[in-house]
Amino acid sequence: MKSKKTPVVDFRQAQEELRSTLRQGMLEAATRLLTEEGPAAMTVRRVADAVNCSTTLLYSLFGGKDGLANELYLEGFARLKAEFAAAAQAAKKKSDTEGLGPLLLHARVYHEYAKRNPSYYMVMFGDAIAGFVPPIESRNQAWESLAVLIETFDAAMKDGTLPPSNPTAAARLLWAAMHGAVSLELKGYYLKSERADELFNAAVNAVLRSLQMGEKEVA
């Protein structure tokens, strides 16, 4: 009978697995601070304390606060992308994919996401973390999360719901309108939530009506 060999420990692999576990734990701690206490609580010291490690370790894993902020920025867009995808799948099952329905659905998902995740939204689109500027690679990745709007506009133009134009320009126009309305809402310019809902819906409908009329596209 052959004796079983004792498995050899791969130190480098074990070290990488430990780093990955620590990194994920720090991101979860930062997310918790962000969502429960707001962006002001998301400091290097608070995150390090939350996982009982030194700030030096956090700097080595993320390169400092900006590196951590960038991960939260990307996480916010990844979550939004996932919600867009889930809504699109649900709409297909209900056969609710005709006319302006898909565009209105994506607008509603965007609005609800912002209201449920205001701190994340402010990291994604605002100045929630002082001095943080997303690198160009992260901004490109963020735009990819909103590519579903381009695809939906393209489909609407191909099936005749909207006259042919530039779907990318149309998506940017709708995004600008949605972001403007959401930013006013999150910064408390409207005392009643129903007024904020009215403004958001009016902004979305105005853009879609404009595109239906075939007005000169915005570059």
C-alpha cells in the first residue's frame, strides 16, 4: 500500500490568495462605510481599522485612497450594468420589448439605482471623494456599463420606433438628462420625492419626444 504524499505548500500561491482575501475584505469594508455612513467616512484609517490591519498594508494593496476610490467607482458601474442586464432579461420574459418600452425601462432602472445607492452614485458621477479623478481606463470601462443604452437606441431606430440617427449621441443625450435630474434630487433641491420623480420622468420624455420628432442630433 502506497503512502499518501504530503502536499507541498506553494508559498507564492498562498501569499497571493491571502492578498486577494485581504483586498476583498477591504473593499467590502469600504463599501459598508460608504453605504452606511457616506463618502466622508471612507478614509484609509477607517477602512484599515474595519479589517484590523495597518494603513501601510492598505497602501500596498491599493496604492492609497485613490486606488481604493477607483475600485469603488468601478464597482458602482458594475452594479449598475448588472441591474440593466437583469431588467432587460425580465422584460424579454414578459415580451415587454416594443416601442419606447425598453428605453423607459432602462431610464427607470437608472433612477431607482441612484435612489437606492446615493453614495455609490456620488462616487461614480460626483465629487464625493475629494481629489479623486478616475483614470482614463476606468472612465472607458464605466462608459461600457452604459453601452446598453446605445444598443437599445440602435434597436429602436432599426425597428422604426425612432427615426434613424446616431444611437451613441442619443444615448449621451438621455444620460445627460437623467444625470441632471438625479443630481438635483440627490443634492436635496426638491423637498418632495414625487416632485423629483416628476422632473426625472419629464426630462426623459422630453428627450425621447425630441428624438421621435427627428430633431437635429446632438454630437
